[in-house]
Amino acid sequence: MKCKSTGHHVSEIDITDNIISGRGGLLFILRYLEKCKIFNLLSSTIGVIGNGKSKPVGFMLRQIIAKMIDGTSSSIVEYDRLKQDEGYAAVLELSKEDMVSSHMVKRFFTKFRGMKHRIYRKVLHKLFVWRLWIEKPFLIVLDLDTMLMDNDDAKKREGVDVGYKKKLCFQPIQTTWNGVVVDALFRRGSAHSNHGDDVKHITKTVVDLIRLEYSQNVPIIVTMDSGFLDQKNFRYFEEELKIGYVCYGKLYDSVKEDVKKIDSGTFKVYDNGKKKKNKTLWEYCEFESKLKSWKKPRRTIFTRPLEEKGQLLLEFARPESVIYTNIGMDEEMTKQLIDTGNKSFLGADKIVQLAHSRGTSELTNRSLKDFMTREQLPFKRFGMNGAYYYVLLISHFLVECYKRDVTHDVLPVSSYATAFRRKLIDFAAKIVKSGCKIKIKVTRAIWDINKICQLWQRCNNPIPIHL
């Protein structure tokens, strides 16, 4: 059967002199970043690198961050292709001559060999304080975790070791809050959760930042998995930092014996509060327990699921877990929770909820890896890859802020980078020069669906970062 002609068949191809880009959304997010003064922050924090003849730090990082947000390719060679794209340059509000090359980018990251890359942590800290003052939380829940970055198939990289999944990797330790990484230590792949003093260092840095720059009295709780189960960590949190912690433990025989002594009739039920198809019921009990090496007992909560997605679980199919915490046993922490209206967090059910919320916190790693497009880092030197990793963290942080401040009613804030890019970055735009003005034009469909007018107003009026 022949298809009837509609009169819309393409019969000829040609070249246009119009300036067109398929990354129209980059203009909006870069305008937002400029109004937030992030490039001023980067320049003032990192300062002049090299002999002073190279391009300014803010100028270089503006294009590097734009490319990371774009996410089309993680290859450094891609900069050479973009340098020839007049439409891409126009969206970045640059001329083709101002676009950086791959060699310029490599030379830029060469300046961060050794441990110089950690200067970028100061930028993350400033961004964290900026968001704290915008959101003004009465309780700060931090999550501590490591993230394995699989470089198994990459060429030999300095610092790449075999990690816990038998993969050649880097394994940074990260502190996350509200869906973003607020501090991190870039580390070798063999660096496990409790490697050296990394836990104490990274936690103290973030807690001191909160106490000095935000509030002396806001309650701080750190959640962790069983990889961080160590009395040294607990004592440091209790005695030095004066913060709460919720840590998954291991089901040692001594803990199992303590559970057997408890009357099953005293177990309570915790409901995750979700709809029926995702509803899960747990039963739990609490007591004090002390592992052999510990100097004092700690509050312990034993949990096991009763019902999952509306289906009852047989006894042998119930995965058991144990949670250790100092919440409710520390007088100063208890007073902080009561004074700030968080008294409910003293209850065992809230502690179980905090432990289970680690699943949401771990989605930050998933979101970050989706944003990175690939886990393999581009350079051979450890310090260069460290700097690249921190710029990725900063870029991801800024995109999450953009979603909250500008595009929250266009796309869900919880959307991953792939969905964000396809809807809010990858749309066609025509750049028109008329007289002394430069205009960007999009189709009526994009104008309406993406609420372009509202986005433009919001990205031009964000709350700036305090330098």
C-alpha cells in the first residue's frame, strides 16, 4: 500500500547563516550562576594560578562548568569541537575566539597537581552556607558515605586502586545534605570508610562551618552505614563535636542474645507512611547494648520488616538490622532538640525513620553519577583528577540549586540530570542580533511548556552568594 504524499517531504538541503544552538537552556542557567556571583567566588577563592599570563580562573571555569552541565560528552577533546560552534558560543555569550581549547583546559588542571585540588573544598563550603541561610533549617541531617568511582576500564590513573567491589576505582568520602555534596575528600580507591582520620576531619570541618557561619544551637545529626561503625567515631561525635549520630550496626551474637531476652509482645510497629504499593511495616524494639571493645553502652534499636508492599513476610524472610545512636542519651543534644521544636526526634520511630532516610541520601550519589555521565576521570595525575572531581561536585550543586530556585514548577526538583538536560537544556534557540540588542528566540511550544518568561525573570533575580 502506497503512502499518500502530504506535501511535507524534504526535497532539498542547504546551509543557513543563522546562529542556532541546540543547547538554548544553557543561557538561562549561566545567567543564574552569574547573578549568584559564583564565578566571582571561584576567582577570589582560587586566586591567580600559574604565572599570571593564563586566562582568569573565573573565565576558564565558566566554560568548564557549562560543559559539565551540558553533559553531552565528558571528553576533553570535545572543547575543540565546541570552539568551532558559533551557536554554542553565542549561548555562552562569547565569541568563537574566546572559546577555550582542549589544550587550555589541560594546562588549567595541570596547575592542581599534588593536593592543591583541595582548595575547591572552600567553594563547596561557601555554597553550603549560602543554602543554609536561604533554607534556614531548624535541624540539620548530614549523611556520611563513600562513593566508588569505577575506573576499571580506563587507562592507568595515579591513585586508582582495587576497591571493595574488586574494581579499580577512586573512592572519595562525602558529606551530603539535602541532595547535594557539601564537603568531600578525594581519595585513592583503597581508602575504606574508616581510613585514617578522614571521618573526624570531614565531619569536624562541616560541623565547625555550621557553628561558625550559621547557628551555634541548631541540632546536627549524622547518619552513616555500618562501614563507619567504630567507637572512636562515636566518642568523637559525643565528646568533641557534641552532635547526634544514627549508625547502622552489625548483628553480632551479643546483640542477637539481647534481642532474644526481649518479650516479642513489647515490639512496636513503624509505618513508612507511603501509599499501599510502596508501604512497608517494620517492627522494632529498643534497648541499651555494649560491644566488647566499647567503654559504655549505647542506645540500640533492632528492626525487621513485617509487611512489604502490602504482602506479609514470613519470619525467615525478614532481614534484620540494628541501629546505634546517642539521641535521647545526651543531655545537651536532648535540650537542643526540644528547644528547636524537634522533640519528636527523641522517639525510637523517628530514629528508625532517620536511618531509613539514608536510602534517600544515597540517591545523591546516584544523582551525581548520572550528572557525571561517566565515572572515569580524564587525566593521569591524581591532583588533576581531584580538581576535575571537585568542579563536578560544584557544578552538580549549582544545578540542584537552579532546580530549586528557578525550575521547580517546570520539572520536579528530584529529577535526575538526564531528564533535566533533555527538557531544560537541550532545546533549539535562535540568536538574533538587531541593532544594539541580542535576542534569543525559541518556538511557541518551548516558550509555553518550559515557562520561558518566568525562568528568565527568576534566573536574573536569585539570592547572591556572600563572598
